[in-house]
Amino acid sequence: MKKEFLKTAAFLGVIIVGLVLAGCGESRTPFAGTYKSVETYAGKGNIALDLKEDGRGTWSLGGKTVEFTWLINEGKVFIYTKTGGILVVTPSQGGKMLSADMTGEWHPGCPPNSCVTFMRVTEGG
Amino acid sequence: MEDTKKGTGEPAALKIGQIGLEVNVPAGTRIVSQGEAPEFFYVIRTGRLRVFRETEDRIRTELTELGPDNYFGEVALVTGQPRTASVEAAVDSKLVKVSKEEFDRLLDQNPQLARHIIQQLAGWLVAGDRRLETEVVHQVKLRQISWFDYVLMIGISIVLALVFNIYNDNRIPLIQGWGLPSVPEITVGKAVQLYRENKAVFVDARKSAFYDQEHIKGSMNLPEILFDIMYPMFHFTLEQTPGVKDKTLVVYGGTISRRMDVDLARRFISKGLKNVVVMNDYWAWPQVFPIVKRPPKAAPTMPLGWAGILEWIPVSIFLLILIPPIRRSPYLSVFGRVFLGAIFIAFALSKIMRPAVFALNVVDYGMMPAWGVNLWALILPWAELVCGLFLILGIRTRAAATLIGAMNIIFIAGLVHAILNHMPINCGCVGEVGEPVNWVKVMKNVAMVLMCVQIFLYDRFFVLDRGGFILRDRKI
């Protein structure tokens, strides 16, 4: 009985530790803040990107706002949409500029025709 | 250990005190070796001796320890058979060494000692039978595998997956689109007619990498997975294009999963767009429409860090299986269990939190029907986690190895399908993006299957459930 209990406890312990560790990523603080696209899009102005420290964020264009979650992995910003899409965003100039790869994939260097560049407006979130 | 009995009689009373040669044995000295011809009978005066057996693979089994007044070596002298165990001094010891001639003379002259040895032999035979039976039962239970093992692991995975999905912020429906209104369809023939008459706008719903590789000439691309973010730009482009207002919007690009095209059409309708349809034969468009085709281009590779290095380890199995003693080694099984367990737990944790991402990876392979995509994306990572934990903890290891091997075979089938069809997709194995699909990946998975086979055949060390938790009776 005791052995079974220990086995179950070990099993659950490993799961919990694993999930906790999986939830811990790199610090979001250096990239949290609000950003504005360098160019205008869809005749509706600039895209506003808000990265909050708690891992939530918004993408706004022409009054329409899309919510997402984000994290830092290997120094890159990963934006996760509700539908399962991923945008890989590469920071440059110490986080002042962000380049979002709009293909939904990762490319070494943002593809010129599918790249949205953001400039930091305010820090923190 | 037939020649190593713990004697209980006192040597002096058995008149063996007057014969033999007293020898000092330093700690660590091997006094008799398994398999050698018997020459002496020994009585321990002082010290402590260790009795053990050793297999060809140098797996050592400690049998017992002997102390002062114990004796050993008598059975081999009586039977004339080679030593069946080895004896070495655990500490500095003092022994009386009796030659075969002296021992035979002693038995002839000392019926008390002869009777004592017979009693010892009989007792040992009975104990040996019991030990044999215990070992057989133990081995049978260890090798036993039943459907219950699989039901247990798959059942735990399903329950955990469903419960976790309820509380997960990133939860997904069990079946995508279940209960939602259907999307109007048109036949491919009708779509071709609209195309020729320029009465339709064609929208490719797949990821841009697929679109770049092959698409209907003149079509637009709006990847369904980035709909929320990209729709404003797409809508603007649509508004700016003259003459599209009254045209039919034909969405294409589905696979057997019908995920991209149907979902995108449904989203267009929810945004208030009119005349939205999908093609009923989702696979037919490359044959009947003018196509823009580019040479296949592999998805770019993003470095995977430690996980990428770890993945190379199983490849060493191709060398190890060439060496028979290593191939059959239970220590290799233990290594394989820990390695596969760790890597499958890592695989699982990268997918569990965001099942929607993994579901899209499943869709990319184009092998899973619509009803199975989300269920697979929910349950598979938990099955990886449960089997990985079972392997590491030593619970139901043969069944866990079978399931992990089966998963690997499915992965191999998916990878080969993707490679042969030049699909510009990510593996979706460890990383979420930038992980290539290539033959090296296939080789790594084949190596992991071999590791599972090795565990299935030879695993017997460090398992927690030896002999326990067997629901099915089995006659020995």
C-alpha cells in the first residue's frame, strides 16, 4: 500500500515539476512594452503591438484588436494566436525594433515581402 | 552455491580441528572461483566471506555471507562437479584448508559430519527448489504483458488530456467545427467554370509556404491560422481590387483534415462576406486549374539547442546493436528507458500547453481526418508524457516501450509521407517552428524504435513493479 502510494506520489510529482518547469521561460521584461509598426497598413494606419509582462498581448489595426499570448524563446518573441498560429518576432537594437515574420514560420532574416517591422514606443507593460 | 553451506556444527566437535592447513586470506582475495574443479574443503576460523555468482555478461548476484565456524566446498568434493559459485574474503580472514583426500578420510571416520552434510544438502535442495520457483514466478511476472497495461496507459492519457483541456486557457474543442453550420460547397467543375468566366476570387487558405510552392494562378493567400491578424490587410486588398465585389469567394487548400479551407470559409461568413464557398473535392484543384508551381524548398532550420543534441544520442544504438553482449545488456535497457523517457517527456511538455499549435502541425501532414485532429493533438502529448514517466519509473516498461515504439512508427510514416510529397512543413516534434523534416529525422526515429525493441526484449533492472500489480492469474 505504502509502495503504491509512493509510486503515485512520485508520478504526480514529476508531472507537476515538469509542468512548472515548462511554464517557466526566459524573462519577458526586456521586450514588454508598446510598439508601433514603422509602415502603415491596409489604409488604416499603423499597427499597434502591446506586449504585457504577464504574457498577454494585443495586435491592433484600424480599431480592431486581436488578443494573443507571447513568450521569449532563444531570444526571440513567439506570439501565439488563439487559432494556433505562431509569429516569430526577432528583436534588434536591444529590443527597440521588432521584425515579425508574417509567414507564420521562421526564416533566417525576416522575408522582405512578409515582414512587419515595429518600433518601441514605451517600455514595460 | 552447492559448495557453500553455512555449517552450524562446531568444527572441533566434528574432529576437523586436527586436520587441514590454516591459511590467512587478505580482504578481496578470491578463494574459489565459479566453474573451477574442486580441490579443497574450507572451514572459516575468523573473518567474513562473500559468496556470489557471475554471468558471462559479468552480472554479479550476491548469494550469501559466511562467518566464523561456517564451512564451504564440501558439496563439490562429494559430487565431483565444478564449483557453482565464487567465494571471496570480505575482510581479512583465517581459514582451514582441507584437501580432498583428507576430507574423504574424515567422512569415512566421522559419520556425524557425513550426516550433517547430507542434512545440509537436503535442506539446500529444498531451498533451491523454492528459490527456483520464486525466480520463475518473478521472471514470468516481469515478462508478462497484458492488454490491461495498454488500457491503463492509454486510459490515464485520455483522462489527463480531457481534464487538462477543460482547465487550459488554450483549450481546443474535441472535434473542430463540431456543431457549427456547414459551409456551402461547389463542385470542382463549377469552380473551373467560374474561374474561366472570371466570376470568382480564389483564396488559398494554407500556410504561405504551401502557397509559395504551388497555387492556383491568380489566387490570393490568407493563411487561416493567422486570420485574426491578417484579415484587415486581406480585406483592404480585396476592397482595393476592382470588380471583386459581386464575385464568388472560392476558398481552397484543404487536406483530408478539411481544416484550412472550411475554417477560413466559415470565418469569412462570420465577417459578413457573401457568396463564400469551398470546393468539394479538396484534392482536385492541382489537376484542373492553371497552376503556379515553384521548386520545393525545405522549411528553414532553427537551432534546437540541447534538445537537438539529445536527439543524436539514439543514433548510437546502430553501433551498439552490432555488439551482442551490449545488445542484450539490461544496462543498455536502463539507459534506453531513461533516455527515451526524458526525450518523450520533453516532447510532451512542448505540446501540452498549446494543443492548437500541435493540431496545426498534425493538419500539415495531411494524414488525419477532420474528426481526429484535435483528439490526436490533445491525447498524444499526454500519452508521450505518461509512457515516458512509466519508462523512467520502471512501471510497465515493456508496454510503455511498445507504445513509444508505436508512436515512433507513426512519426516515421508521417515524416516519410512529408518528405516524399515535398511538403514545406516543420516536424512539430520538439520545437514549434523551424524544425526540419528530413531523412536524418527519420533515422533518429528508427533508432528510437530500435531502443524500444531492446527495452522490450532485455529490460529487467530497476523496475518498480516486479511481481506486483498483475491482475491476470497465470499458472507456472
